[in-house]
Amino acid sequence: MSHTQLIDAVAVRTAIRRYDPVPIDEDTARQLDMTLDAVNTLSGLHLQLICNEYRAFSSAVASGRFANVMNYLAIVGPRGDNEGREKAGFYGERVVLTAVQRSLGTCWVAASIDREQVERHCSINRGEELYLVAAIGHPEHHEDYAQRSYEDLAQEQRAHRSSRSFEEFTPAMSAEDRASALKWFTAGVEAAMKSPSARNLQPIRFRYDADDDTATAHIDYSVQDNHAFNDLGIAKLHFQIGAGSGSWTWGDGGRFSRRQA
């Protein structure tokens, strides 16, 4: 995916909970598997695409929280490792955005799953654990969905859920700091504002450092939950896409250094 395609995917991605019971076609599954191979090699994680398996979401479907979930990404990584959970968010969201570009719907899921069923159908090596999953598939009425314009989907994303304000994402910065921050930082935060997070808590905060032209990302522990490091990874990826070329260091307080194009 090009950078422009990633920007577009960030702009239209929403949490999809209702799907059509239509299998993912072989070409799309192959493209997703290629992305999974790449991110697993880069990250040391063990992300897997599980297709045509209903039982993991049977209770959530019966309750009406989801409909027709038959595919998902199993997010597996090192046991008890916060960096692994952060990487799972960063690289798992990269796969999610690839799926979005293929007109698939996705939804990160931490609680509404039968973990025992997921663990039966994915591979978990010694020293690994299942972090969480991401539902994936054709959105309900997917043929109509695929014909919708970018502008229509982007407007739906903006109205899909409430988001914290730019000021809430940058609480350690003054109004003067925000006004003087370079455009890449502003664009990065605005992309992070569109990132999914557990229970929509959005616990990640950013700050621009004018002295060395870098940014930092922090967990707000007053609103964090058990999935804060996963949220940290997702938010960092969205920020990086919005800001353009650059890279993060891992961890709470990780620093983003932008490379000049």
C-alpha cells in the first residue's frame, strides 16, 4: 500500500460489527496472508488469519452485538510482554488498514469472544499468548458498501463515534505550543484521533518537542485499561501515517523522529 492509500484507509476505517455471510475470496485472503507474513517477520509476533470459523463469536452474535462474524485475525505474541502488546496494536492495525483498502470491514475485539475457541483454531507456541482478535469480513450489504464514495465513507467515519479533541490529545502543550508545532505533528495527532481503542477510551497523549523536532507518546494512566499498550501501538501507527516518513521507539514515552522526504 502506498502512503496515500494508508491515509485514505485511516480516513474511512470504522468498527464494523455486522457482516454478510460471504467468504473472503482467495485473492484477498492471499493478499492479507502476504501482509501477515511481512509484519510477523518485522515484529516477531504471530498474527494469523482464521477463516470460516463461527464459534469464536457465537455468543456475541446470539446477543446481537455482532452479526455473521466468520473470519478474524488472531493477535498472538510473547506472553506477559507490554512491548509485544504495543507491537500487536501497531502491526495488527497495519493489517486492518490493508483489509479496509480491500473494502473489508474490521473491528478490534477484546472481550466479546470465546477465547477457548480462538485458541483451538489458531497456533500458539510455547511462551506465547492470545492478546485479542480483530473481526474481519464483508460488511453487511457489502456490494452497496463497495460502491460508496470515499467522501461518503470518510463522512461516516467522522460521525461514527465521538473523539477526544486535539487539545485533549495534547494536554501537556500550551495553546502557544500547539500553534507553533509543525504541520507534520498536527497531521499525526489528527490521524491518531481516528484510531480505534479499547472501549473507545483513547488513552494516548502526544507532545511536540521543538528543541529537537520530535514527538512523544504517553499513556494517560487515569483512563487506561488492560489494553492500553495495544492502544498505544495503534495510535502510534496512525500518527506515523499522518505525519509522513518517520519512526517511533517502543514503549510508553516512545519518541517519534521524522525523516525528511
